[in-house]
Amino acid sequence: MRAALSRLASVLLAVAAGAAVGFAYPYLELALACRTPASEACIWGRAYFSLTLTVSLVVIGPIAAGVVYALLEWLRRRPRRDEGVRS
């Protein structure tokens, strides 16, 4: 039961992290592009912001969630230092 709960926690944390990364990436990209507000990158970035946000949530979010889930599962399955030593 504990392993299932731990796996569920890993999935929920990975989904939350993926959503956060997918949502934050377009804002970061726009902030970097708009360091010069009159630049062409800033104007196009603001024009296509809603499209970029949607694509980011659909493409970048799941990739980030997969990476976070793989990392959490690797950490969960890794043997602990005190478990490996038996006298």
C-alpha cells in the first residue's frame, strides 16, 4: 500500500511540476524577448502569446512531467545507505 501511495504522490507531483513549467515557460520567454519593448521579437511574442501558452502546456508540460516523474521514481527506488549495510 505504501508503494502505491508513494507512486501516486510521484505522479501528482510530476503533473503539478509539468503544469507549472508549461505555464511559466511562455512568460519567461516573453520577458526575455521584451527587454527591448519595441523589438520585433517582443511584438510577435505578445501577438502569439495565447498560442504559445497553449502549445507550451501541451508539448513542454508533459516532457517536464516525464522528467520529474523519472527522477522521483529513480530516487524512490534507489537503495538507501542504511539499508545496504547488514551485520
